[in-house]
Amino acid sequence: MEENAIAVALNPDAAEARAEAPREIIWEEIAKLVEQAVERRLASLRKEFEERTAQVRAETERLASMSESERLDYAAEAARQREEQLARREAELNRRELRAWAVDALQARDLPRELETLVNCADMESCAASVDALEKVFREAVQRGVDERIRRGRSLPRSDGGAQGGMTRRMRMAAGLGE
């Protein structure tokens, strides 16, 4: 330990060299890791490219060996498959848009967002009708719960700590329950 202190005192450049040595080692290791990652990615991309190229070559050879009518049938089948795929994508996109609209409609009506799973999103008309029906059922259920609680004799929470007065009295009067 003392020898290092003496060596640093006698040669300050040696101390800097020792301090920078770990940094260089770290940067060298990082560079090596990055290079390895790039090489792995390039290898996987080359492999994917070669596989895709082989598929295209095989398809080209297969088409070249077909007769004219077989090529027309093949092209028609490929077009039909593309149309089906596009129709599926479009239907999924429409469902997502209708679900988003349903969530917005539920939130605008102060209904729980969780009711969105009950909405029929087949088309806009059925989606709107579902939201309307859900709102009606939800409001009726809430009203039944409130009515049942009042019938059982439980009053609404009192705002003044227990005495009849203030907001509770006005709420009871508005509900037709008297004082």
C-alpha cells in the first residue's frame, strides 16, 4: 500500500494510467458485447432472408410447372384468401372501435366501465341499443336497492352526526318520507 503511494508520488502519470485502465477494460467489454449482439442479430436476419428466398424460389418453380388453368385457379385462391384476411381484420377493427364507443357512451352516462363487456358490438345500432338497455337496467337496479333500503327502515347517512336536520332532512322531504 505504501509502495503504491510512493509510486504515485514519484510518477503521477502512472496513477492516471491505473485509474483509466479499468475504464478501458469496461469499454472494451461493452464493445465486445455489442459486437456479439450485432453479429447474432445479423446471423438471424441472414437465416430469415435465406428461408424466405428459398420459399420464393420454391413458389416460383411450382408456378412455372403449372398449366395456365392451374395458375388461374391458384391466383383466384390466393385472392380469396387475401379477401378473407382483410375482412377478418376489418371486422376486428370495427369491434374495437365499437367497444371504444361503448366505453365512452357508458362513461358519458356515468355508468361503470365494467358494463362494457355486456355490450353487443356486432354493429352500431345493436351497440347503441345495448348501452341504452344497460343504462335502463342499471338505473332500475340502483333504484330498487335504494327503495329496499328505505323500506327496511334504514335511513340515509346523516350529515350532522345523527340528529335530524340539514341535508338529511331535505333528502327525506324530497323522497316524500316526511321528517
